[in-house]
Amino acid sequence: MESREEILKEIEELKHRRNAIILAHNYQIGEIQDIADLVGDSLELSRKAAATDADTIVFCGVLFMAETAAILSPEKNVLLPDLKAGCPLADMISRETLKMLREDHPQAPVVTYVNSSAEVKAESDICCTSANAVKVVNSLPQEKIIFVPDRNLGHWVARSTDKELILWEGFCPTHEVLRKEDVLKVKKAHPQAKFVAHPECLEEVLDLADQVASTSGILSFARETSAKELIIGTENGMLYRLRKENPDKKFYPASEKMVCPNMKYHTLEKVRDSLKEMVHLIKVPEEIRAEAYESINRMLELKVGSKD
């Protein structure tokens, strides 16, 4: 059986041979984050990878993230180490169901959260991230807007806009599992801790937060706050990076249940095998890619920030 050191050495050799870059989302396991060239949010990673001269992108995230990398870097090989790494939230809406929603509200533009498939992005007018969703919605002249697929993020956006939002009933199961009573229990155990939550959480949870922020926003808040203890209301993989970057602070999960199984499929062995065999190659058909790119680019042209 190969040792961890042997696998790491092989990954480095394969990276060089393939002219590859390894991307790891903030929710990946620690050893995947440690071998990555870039760690961050999905769109942030795809944009940074597109700006490199790498021929191959190994995306340790979920399928829609690899699709986004392929949308922004059609000339590069984009690999997803384990095809089982899908996203339940992204799977809750399809291009066909979005088309039907459009037919019911023909005058309403579609704002789509980047946590969605390439086909859904292609059917949208503009994309948004959890960090810039309010600004994107407010940038549109229409008063009625379709917002998909995350209803919890949509409810959060609705608090900060006068627009009427037509919400799709999608949600992230990992964030949906966190309840008010879970947060109150941890806050009682750590009364000095600040609570920061991702806007994919339920409203009852966000009401308890000292700060509501995207994953990049959570990292910034943790770095900048004077608080020495923080309760983190997002997928628990975030705590690895938070602790690594802020060794002088203590971080507590809002709930031990906040684990995304899809984010945990990638392993060192699968990254190695992906590079060795050039699997699994994620391709987006050009017609879909071009339309999805336009939806993403309209957001980027607003210059309202693009971190998830």
C-alpha cells in the first residue's frame, strides 16, 4: 500500500507533466486544501484558474463548480476527481423547469445563484453570488424578479431590496439542517463567541447572527474581528481553513451535522488518479457554455464583487 508521502510526490510529478493547477473549495477536507494551489469560493477559483497558463484544472469541489471552470476556461481540461460530487441544491432546478417559471412571469428577468448547473445559467439573464446577490438584484430596472434556486438566500436578499422576488423552492440540505435551537445551544456553551452565518441558512438562524456573510466574507470577518471566539454557521470544512489562518482564535461549528457528503468525496488518491488518467473530464457544450458565460459576464461587468 502506498504511503501518503508517495501519493503526494506522484501528484506533484503529474501536476508538472500535465501543466495542471489544483483548486480546492473551502469545504474540502484538510489534506485536499493543503495540496491545492488555490483554496477559495467556487467562482473565485474558476476566475483565478482562467487567468493562469495551466492546461489542466483539477477542481476539488462539486460538479457545478467544475462546469463553471469549463465555462470560463473552454481551452483547458477541467477534471473532477469523483463524479459523485454533485450538488443537491443545483439539482433542484433544471433548464426545463426554469423555462416554465419564465412562461408564468414573462416580464421578470432571472437572477441565478452561481450554485447552479451550466444549463440553468444559460437560461438565466444574470448570475449572482451570495456576496453580491443584493447588488445584482438592485441593478435591474424591473420591479419583479425571478430568483433561483436557493429560497433561503432569496429570503435574505428580499430583506434588503424593494423588488418583488419570485423564489424557487430550492435549498442547500447542509445549511437547511441548522436550526435556531442548535445555535442557541452553542451560544450558551460559548457566550463570548460571535456567530457568523452563511445566507443559505434559514431565516430563524440568520436572525441570531452577528454577521451574515459568504464563505469569503466569513474568512474576512474572522480575520478582522476583535473577537477571539467564533461560531461558524456553514459547512464544517470551513473550520480547517479558519483555524489554519487564525491560530490565535477559537472556532466552533454551529452544528456537527453541517457536513456536505458531496464535498468529501475527493481524496488524495482520487486527485492522483484524475491526473494520471485525465478523468473525469467536464465539458460544457459550446451553445450552453456561451449562454452561461454571458450570464456570468453580465454580473462581472457590474463590478459588484464576485466572491461567493
